[in-house]
Amino acid sequence: MNEPTLDSETIQAIVSGYHNDPFSVLGPHNFEKAVTIRAFLPQASAVEIQTDAGESFPMAQVHPEGFYEALIPDRQLPINYQLVLTHAGGDSKLYEDPYLFYDDLTDFDEYLLAEGTHLRIYDFLGAHLVENRGIKGVRFAVWAPNAQRVSVVGDFNSWDGRRHPMRFRHDSGIWDLFIPNIAGGILYKFEIKTKYMDYTVLKSDPVGYFSEVRPKTASIVWDLDNYEWQDDDYMASRPDHDDLNRPISVYEVHLGSWRRKNGNEWLTYAELAEEMIPYVKRLGYTHIELMPVAEHPFDGSWGYQVTGYFAVTSRYGTPEEFMSFVDKCHQAGLGVILDWVPAHFPRDQHGLSYFDGTFLYEHADPRQASHPDWGTLVFNYGRNEVRQFLLSNAAFWLDKYHIDGLRVDAVASMLYLDFSRKEGEWIPNRYGGRENLEAIDFLRNFNDRIHEEYPGVLTIAEESTAWPGVTKAVSDGGLGFDLKWNMGWMHDTLQYISNDPVYRSYHHGTLTFSLLYAFSEHFLLPFSHDEVVHLKKSMLDKMPGDYWQKVANLRALYAYQVTHPGKKMLFMGGEIGQWREWTEERSLDWHLLESNILHKQLQDYVKALNHIYRQYAALYENDESWEGFAWLDLLNAQHSILSFSRHAPSLNQSLIIACNFTPVVRHNYRLGVPDKAVYREILNSDALEFGGSGIVCESPILSTDTAWHNQPYSIEFTLPPLAVVIFSME
């Protein structure tokens, strides 16, 4: 051919990488009574077309930077062909033209994606290994509605954004492209040329399944459907877990610092499965809660500043290895709860911020977009596509990784427009109030959709205010969570127990106050990672007194947690009496188990507590009502004694709990009890085997007719120092 079929401006737009409709230019097109085939191939010195009919046609270079075109006379579309590229060194290879392949996204799926109601965007956006026209390759798709041009870049095209520009779908704002003959494991990003002052940026895939290990940030093409799960029995029974009248005892873990090897290397997912699962199972926990495992660039964020919402972090291994970790948890009977962060995201350039040259995922107004505490950005919950992104992400972890629960981080920061903001730093809602109506609607939708699609999965709110109805059904005007962290109980209890026992009598109400609201929500009682960082001291170091008293106080605290209404959670290290504050930079101090027997005895005690908790339904049935709880000795502030009973009406089972928060032995302590019965000690935190002083009730106690504490009967025993005693009523 003598002259190109395009004007020079169009060719220049392709060559310079700013044309926003490459399929209108590249690939095959009818041209008068011929077919023209165009390609931009700067890596080639010569190009030839080979049709499936065996014909060959040389392509003319119509631009010196590598724009080629050929006319095939007396032909009309469709046409099948391959390109033969000759490189400067003289070697040649076959090349499948990406702009020959058809579009395989259905109109219905695009409609749902555009509407913002698709629950599984991860099946369409991101990078997917597929076949198109019988050729294997990868279909890439990304939402960037305001970009001027989006390209896929990677090692396969020398990270040249001009070579694989994507098709733009005006109705949905999605860019997509099938690239043939590339496979799983390749690195890629999206190069986005924005309409803002020619700003061009490389972005990781927001829906990418895997990433490079930090500090590198490229996404990796990965197939998540090759793992063969072995947890069918567990998953089949999971819908039965909808009933909260069951024991839930959670061991919270940061995978990178639970234990390390070879000095200070992370354990892999496989090694964690081998070492952690038997350990947690032996201690009697029902669930492992993982601090965020979605990809994040900064170790010091502990995973709470996410850049790869659909990518399990590569720090500890591959997606399949994490699947195996969850699978083995299920085979051991352990549920897996994941910390999930829909409240905010970091400003890292390769992440979601200013994604397509506009405020796409975040608000444009800094009074709504910027989080003052963490320097992060707040999601725009009023945008359909953003809500869709987050809802799909929640479903993704439950679908692809069989996660059993999502603990939603920082819910309070989502609910209030003025959260951590001063006057003039926030915008009221349309009614003039401080409630974030869009976030409320998102959370309700999240809980409804997740419970509908994944029965038996727990949703848990870290909500630190008195927002009403966090665990009330959405249909009743609530937010719809299954459980809420009882932050008030945690704060008051730690404040009380941190006091020297001589002062505790003045703070007795700090302990009893929690029962004024204990049944207003379905609560989980958390001793989390947040309580052992930032100069707050470790759980053991919070305790007053000498070494023995510190451990005794901690044993009493843990027993009080287990016997108080509400589900249970303890952060790793608390069970061994970790001395130092937790840091993500090193392992827990496992050597303490050998250096002082009190730490090993504390670990044995936590195991015994979990065993008692799971064995006796009185400690977990009716957690949310007065049917399961009654005060006995409520007002004994002078002696810092607190006694109460727990009940499981369905089994006619009752337990009596007596707590002594002073180092003074209370001889002949009389406790009112509700029934004439035999009372047998089933756990005593002062037992010698747990490092206590050994003041125990070895023989069952028969109640007498002496009325006490407004009860018709009573028992008398010696109440040990800094201890909790649990009796079963037989």
C-alpha cells in the first residue's frame, strides 16, 4: 500500500499513547472493498500477516516508531490471522494480535457492574486466565471511568503503555483487553493516562489476586480455582452456626509476629498451619482471628492500610498456601475470622487514591475524604460502584478463601461524619446531623447480603461508641451485625484491674457497670492487640504487684472475662504472659515458657479456662439476656468481691462464680445460692497447677438453709487471694 488509511493525527495518538479508543484503529477493519489490518509494534523491525487460509501479506511501516498497516484486497470481515514479527537481530516469531479478539463480557454483567449491584465483581474485573477464539491468554479489566487512556503494562511489553491500550466501555466506565499467549505468574500494572494536566500513573490492580512482596508493588496474574478444598464437612455444617447460643472463643493473631524462624524471618502460611493450628486447637479456642492479610505496603500498619483488597499478602506465601491454612483450620474444627477494613485506605500512589485522575474511590472534599487520625482516605459510600467494590470484596474472602467471619474495623469512624473532626472540619448530612447516612446504608446492605449469601458466617463490629442497634436486625432498624466488640467493658475492666488492690474498693462500680448494658447488644469481650501497644503495656505488665501477684491478677482477669456474659477474644501472647509490648517487628517471647514456670502454668490455665467455657453451656447460652445471669454478691466493694451465677435453662445447668480481687484470703466466706444442692469446684485460678497458692475446695459443698445475699440458701468456703472460683451446681 502507498498511503495509510488513517490521518496522521490518529496515528500519532496511537504512537504517543493518548488515543482512548484503540479498537477503532488497531486490528482488522473493513475499508472500501478491502480489509485493512493495523498494528502498533515498536518492538518489530518488520511485520507480516499470515491468514488462516495460508496467505501472506507484508505490512508497511507507516510511522517510524512502529505503526504498521496492510490492505488485503477483495476481502471483508471476519478474517483470522496471525502476525509474524521480525526483530532487529533477524529472529522471527508468531504474534497473536490482541485487537483481533472478541469482547466476552455480557451485556447483563456490564449492566450490573454499571448499576453498582454486582456482588462478585472479582469474576469480571482484574486479571483472568481465559480462552478466546481457542487461544489461551489473560483478560484484563479495570474500572477507571474518567481516564483518558488505560493500558496493561508488564514484562511482556517492556512496561510500555503504548503497546496494549484497552477498550473503553462508556456505559460502565470499565476498560478491558484480552492479551493472548500470556500465562499465570506474570507481573502487570495498569498505566493510566489521566485528563488532569497529562498526569500518567502506574496503578496496581484494585481487584488483583496476588502481588509482589513489598516494597515492590506490581500485581501478579493468578488463578484461584486450582486448589482442591478438603473442608466439605465443615462448610456443609456452617449454616448451623447461625445460632449464637454456642461457645465462641477467639485467638487473635498477627501472622508475621506470632513466631519467627532463622533469627527473624516470617513463617510461611504452610509453616503457620503446621505450628499454629495444633497450638490453638490444644488451647481450646473455637476461632482464629487474623489481623488483615490483604496486601499492604507498610508493615507498621499491621495490615490496616490496604492497597490490594483482593490480594492475600505475599509476605507469607501464595494464595493456595493461604487456602491450605484455612482448609486445615476447618479440618481441625477451627473457624477463621478475618479483619476487614472498609473504613479507609492509604494514599500510596500505586493504590486506590486519585485512581483515574479524579477522586474515584474517595470523596473530593477533604472534609469527607481525609481521615484525620490515620492520614488515610475515606471511601465514598454514596457512590454505587464503591459500595459494589467493598461488598464484592467481602464476598470474595468468603467465597474464594472460605473465611468464616469478618470483623469490620473502625466502624465508629464510618458512622459519624464528625469522627475525630473539629467544628468546621466536617459536613453535616442532608438533615443537618452528624450521622453518615451513606455509610449506614452500606453497612446494613453488607450485613443483609452477606447473611443471605453465606449463612453461618459471622459479622463483627469494632464499634467504640453507644450507637444503638449495632447487632439488631436491619429489618428492625439495626445495622445487622452478629456481634459487637464490648469496648466499654474492656476499658473499664482493664482500668479496674490495673489499680493496686488497696484502691479497688473505690472503683467497684467500674466492674458492675457493664451489666447495665450487657444485654443491649450481642457482645464479644475483646482483649485485642490495641490494648498491648503504644505504651499501654502488655497484659501481664498492666497488672499491679510483684511477679506472682501480676500473674495471679491476670488469671483472675481471664476468668472474669470467661464467666462474664459475652463471647471471648484474647490477643496472642496474652496466654503466655508476654512481658514486652507487642510489635510487628519480632516474634512473641516464647522463651518465657522455659525461663519461668509461671508462664507455662498461665498457658495451661488459659487452656483449662477454654475447656470449662466450652464444656458448660451456662457460660455461653443466653449470653444476651438476664435468663443466663444473676448477681449474687454485687455490693461487696469493701472487700473487692464480686459473685454471680450463670445459667443454661435448656439444660437446667447453673454455675456459681466468686471473684476476689484482693490479695487477702477470705476465710469462711459465705455466699448466697439459689438452690439447695451440692456445689463442686470445677475451676480455681489459685490452684497450684496454675501457679496459685493452692487454696482450693477439694470436697463438694452442700448448701445450707441459711439465707444470704437475698438467696434462700448459702455455701461457705475459703475464697483464695486474687482469684476466681467456679462452682457447678449439682
